[in-house]
Amino acid sequence: MSLFRKIFGTGNDASDEESQSEFNNAPSSFSLLPVDEKFTYNFKKNGGKFLYCENLNEVKDQFLNILEENDWFECEALCYEPKLYSMLDENKLHYDKPVNPKFLFASCENLIADEGSVLFSSNQIKQNKPNDLPNNIIILATTSQILEAKSDGLRVIKKKYEKDYPTNITTIKYFEKAKDEDFLQYGSTAKNLYLLLLEDL
């Protein structure tokens, strides 16, 4: 989808600069924007870093780029989802009872457009509070997971898990330390968050 490539870029610096200037000022008709553009704007405003991927090979390449950028090879990672273990195995990352994990690797329940946040449940983070998680987080999500509001995300969770309803439903919204003390961020720890966004629409 060329719209997403235009918004998200391909992970290179030039496209990142273009999209930064594109979203520096919120459009006056912000509420009328499509949900994906709204998420993009708010996620970037919160300090999140994302890499748009058209297929699984691009996901693996971008994951490798993140590891290279942070020198996270052969380190410990926190991951509770067996479906993600293969990517950790391919890169020789240790995830079996990590003592000092460098990052959390997880999927998410949904991406919330109106606040640019990531919605998690016990399926991704068990019973950990956001403050208990590593400071670095890599999220693998799909474009179909972008929803307008948190209430939409809760509705989707309710529909998706009819019997084994997850607990510990929470969002992470701040991805960089506030330059000025902001009372809205009081009590929340900023996370260095990378979003690998896979096109599935």
C-alpha cells in the first residue's frame, strides 16, 4: 500500500525526515483523518519509532537492523509468545528465563490511533506492569490492528477471547522521556519502543 510507504517510509533516514516534516503540525481537520494516519501522527508525537514492512522478509530484515543499531546480538530478551521464538532463535538471542533482558519482544492486542498507544494484555506481558518491563521494547503488529480508540480495542478483545479472557489489559503510550515535567506522564515510565508494522490489508 503506497499510502503506508509514504507515511511510514522504508526505514531509511531520508524518508524519515520527510515524514517528520509532514507531521510536524497536526492538521486542522485532524479528527477527519483516516485511522492509520491518525495513529502515525500520535505515535510519532509520543516518541515511538516504527518500521513499515510489506512482508515477513522485511520484518526479519528490520528486526536485524534494530539488533545491529543497539548491539543486542547474543544477549537476553524477554518474550512470552512461542510464535515469536523463531525470530529470536535465528539471531541467537536467549529468552529462556532471562536474568537481565535487554528488550521485550512481543506482539500486541491493538494499536490505538487517538492516543498513539500500544494495547497489551497478559497474553503478551503476563502479569508485569509496564514499569516492570525492560526499557527497550520491540513490537510486531499488523496494519489491521490499528483501531480508533481504546474502547474499540477492548471490544475487539472481548469478541476475540470468548472464554480465556486475558487479564492485565494496559497501554503503553510514552516512548521518550518528556522534556518538561508533564503531569499526564506522572507514574509512567517512558519506553524506547520500536514498532515493526506488517502490512496485512
